[in-house]
Amino acid sequence: MSRPDRGPSILRFAAPQNFYPLAGRLAPWFAGIAAVLTVVGLWLGFFVAPTDATQGEVYRVIFIHVPAAWMSMFVYLVMAFWSAVGLVMNTRLSFLMSQALAPTGAMFCVVALWTGALWGRPTWGAYWVWDARLTSQALLLFLYLGFIALTRTIEDPRRADRAGALIALVGAVNVPVIYFSVQWWNTLHQGASVSLTRAPSMAATMLAGMLVMAFAAWAYTLAVALWRVRPMILERERHAEWVGAVLTREAQRQGGRT
Amino acid sequence: MLNTFVAVLRRDLLLAWRGRADVLVTLAFFVIVVCLFPFGVGAEPNLLRAIAPGVLWVAALLACLLSLHRLFAQDHVDGTLEQLLLSSEPAVLWVMAKVLAFWLSTGLPVVAVAPVLGLLLDLEQGAYPVLVISLALGTPILALLGAVGAALTLGLRGGGMLLALLVLPLFVPVLIFGAGAVEAELSGTGATAHLLLLGGGLAGALALAPWACAAALRVSTE
């Protein structure tokens, strides 16, 4: 399907050949942004934000916990989005992006569960309670693991791409369930403290710290996913001529043997 | 169109009938899993009565999970599946027929046996109708969701464990509302809400899962 060239378009980065150098240029920037925002966010969270009136110092774990939980759910939606794009538009890069994102999403799931357990012990008196939101978060982790296991088990890349995309879309039905589970089963976990429709029930510095950390998580995810997708592109496109050219160039830049 | 549906349904039911042993193995598995619980948690009647709804539901779910691989495996091996996919009939139609035949041959016997196992666990009398209705509404959802997983893992090494990892998280809402229905009936709040949610889930799964399953079969066989 070749169309007349209408000049530079964002869509030309859908071609792995164009996306590979772009990812290489963008990733260090996002990594830098993530590092700076993490330092600022942790400084705000641990030194500037006031001590919580009821929970004491323990609450400070939210500066890692909440951004990780947000990110774990958001990454799944992005994965489902790329999967849908891949299935509809038949673009190889979309599947690669969703597979590059999955390990980071799973990592954020583990971080959210881990920090939640550390917070739950002093606050609720237990590392783990069978509350709806905790359970859904654990299920989200299983969805990630299922996706990763399925795409890694299938050897034929074309089938792996499509099968993973389908299971990601099927699992995406579960992500809204996670979010609304607090309202469905009215249980132990506190309701969301941050909402767009009413004033936040927390100090401005706490909110600022959390948002900065959320953006840090965002930038980190972008950087890591871009870095992860680059070797995947090379491996998948290894029969293409440009891959040979890229590898030769990079070997020369490092001054090594070709 | 209806002819295709009926033909595939009749064929799969006939195959299930000829291979009755498979169905009986599933049922035996269901019974044995339920019987393991008293050994594990102790034979205290009050305790068994309290955990009965959950145990029956989990056992039914596992029985369904372990029989899922049969859904497409045989047809995949002997090439029937490819012929069906090549045919001009809409894939959604015969996928639905296959899932219905699968449910009739494995889900329905489990639903029928569950009340007897309820007796073993001393489930209270009033809960039996709700147990049967919740299983009758819930096991078709399990079959429909499981069919998608079975189609995706078709012919893979280690497919069984992978299938479990893929579909068990999706089964959880069904388990919550299914076992919840029986417990709500026992606690006196009434099971209507849970059963309505299960019915809604069944309608949703009926509308969406056959399409996902047909797409998955295409992915797995091309």
C-alpha cells in the first residue's frame, strides 16, 4: 500500500526503520527527565510535605505507591491500545511496543503491591488483606504475566504478536473492574483521595510530590520501553538491509570490529 | 446458518457421547477435589458448611479449566479446525456451537452433581436452588472465556499451565459473584443482585467471547 508522499508525517515513524533511530534519540531524554523528576518528587515527598495528621510518617510511602499503581493500570491500557492499533492497522511496531511495555507494567504492579504491603502492616496491622482493590491489583499482575508468558512461549513472531494483542484486549476489560471495584465492593481500602471533580483532600505539597512522582514514572516508562523496543526491532527486522547498515555504523562508532 | 450451528452442535455432542470417559473423568475430578477439602481443613461441620459455597465453586471452576484443552485440541490435530475456518460459514456461529456442546457435555454434569456434593459439605437446604442457578449461569461464562484462552494456546508446549495463567484471572469475577450468590442467600440478604450480575456477565460473554475466540483460532492456525 504505497501512497503518494505528502511530506513528513508523524505516521512515517510507524515504520520500524524510522522509529529505531527516533527511539534511540528520545530514550536518553526521557531517562534524564525521569531522574530529575524522581529526585524532585522524593525531595518534596520526604522533606517538604508535612506529616500526616492521622497516619504519621508511614503515609509517605504513597509517593511511590500511588504513582506505581496508577502507572501499572495505565500501562495496561496503553498496551491494549497498541494491541488494538496493531490488529486493526496491521503494523508490526504496535505489537512490539505493547510487548516492550509489558515488563515495565508488571514491575510497577509488583512495586505497588510491595509498597502497599509495607504501608498496610503499620496501618491495618496486616501485610495483606483480601480487599477488592489489592486483589484486583494482584490480578492485574497475573494478566501481565499471562501476556508475557504467552508472547514468549509462541515461537512464530506473527502468531505471538496477534495472540498477545488479543489477550491484552480481553484483559483490558479487567482494568475498569479494578478501578471501580472500590465502589462495587465497599471494603477496607480507602477511596481515591485524588479526584478531578472535587478539591483534593490532601495538602498541596503532598499532591505536588505525588504528581511529580507520577510524571517521573511516566518518563521512566517511556525511556525503558523505547530502550527495550530497539533490540526487539533489530531482531525482528534482521532480514532487512537497513539493520545491517545500522549495526555496521554502531560498530564503527564504538571503534570495534565489524 | 442455523443448519451449521445445529450440525456442529450435534457432531460435538455425538463425539462427547462416544468418548463418555472424558466427561466422567471431569466429573470424578470435581468430586475428588471437593472431597479433599475436609481432609485439608478438618471435618468440623460448621466450618465445612461455611466454606461449602466457595469450595463447590472453586472445584467447578477447576474442573472446567482442566477440560478446556479438549475444546479445540482434537479438531486442531486432525485438521477439522482448518476446514471449518476455510468454510464460508461465519466462524462465530460454529464457535458458539462448539462452546455450547462443550458446556452441555462438561458444565451441565457439574451443575447436576453439585447439589449432591453440597450434601457432603452439609450445605443448608435453602441454598440449593441458588447454588444450581448460579452454577448454571456461571459455568457457561467460564466456558466462553476459557474458549478464548484455549484457542490462543492451541498446540503450544506447556499449553495447559499457560491456559490456566491466562484464564484464571478472568474467571475471578465469575467466582466472586457465583459463590457470593450462595453466601448472600445463606446470610439472608437474597441472591438476586448476584444472579442478575452473573446473567449480565453471561450476556456480555455471549456477545463478545465468540468473536474473540474466532479471531484467536485464526491467529493460531494460520
